[in-house]
Amino acid sequence: MELTPFKSTDYQLLVDWIESPQFNYQWGGPAYTFPLTIEQITAHCANREIFPFLFHSQGQIAGYAEFRKIPDGSCRICRVLILKSHRGNGLASEMLRLVIKEAQMETHCTKFSLSVFEHNTTAISLYKSLGFKVLSTEIRSETV
């Protein structure tokens, strides 16, 4: 299993994977609008504080994740995605371990944060298993 840098030649993969407005918002939050476009991804990835990666398992692309370097010296893990065909195999935890390791090597981050929707109990369990703790919840109305 490995991470490789997410390059402009890979952008169409994300466009193809994000198939609905609901999934777009769950995965990308307010950073992207549906339909996802290469132009949106290009603008997002142009930020020098964003470090996007593809995750590979057994020679196949199995997911995507990124981290953002925060000015306080910490890193925020964002936009975590395991492809449907690879879910249920415990790959998300390995991908996140690799993302954390990469962030530590690239930016020397020692503190990590992330956001997850409260109804995404599978993701919450995963993040807790990796040592993350729920520090706050936010309630708001979003229309998609």
C-alpha cells in the first residue's frame, strides 16, 4: 500500500468518482460545488498548503485523501475517500496512517485535526480507532 502525489493528470478521476450533489458535499464540504470540475480541482490544488494523494492497494487506485498545513503548525486531514470497490477491507485506516506519516515527514506536523459529519458513524469510529477525539460538534442546516 502506498500514497502517490495527486497530479493534474489524475483530476478526471475525482470528477468521475463524485457522482451526486450529496456525495460531493459529504466528501468535499463547501470547498467544491457539484458537478465537480477539473477547474475547481485545479484551483484547490494550486494552494501550496494543500497536499493531495492517491492511495494504492495491490497495484490499484483505492482512494484519495489530502492534508492541509495550518498556520499554527498543525495539519488538517481532508477529503478522505475510499472507492466503493475497495470499501469494507480496512483500507481507510491504512490510508490515513500513511497520510499522517506523510504529513509528519513533509511538514513536521505533530497535531492533526479533521471534520466529519455527525451522521457518518463509520468514519467517526475509524477516526477514533486512530486516536482522534471528538472535541466539538456543530449543528447547522445545509441545502444541497
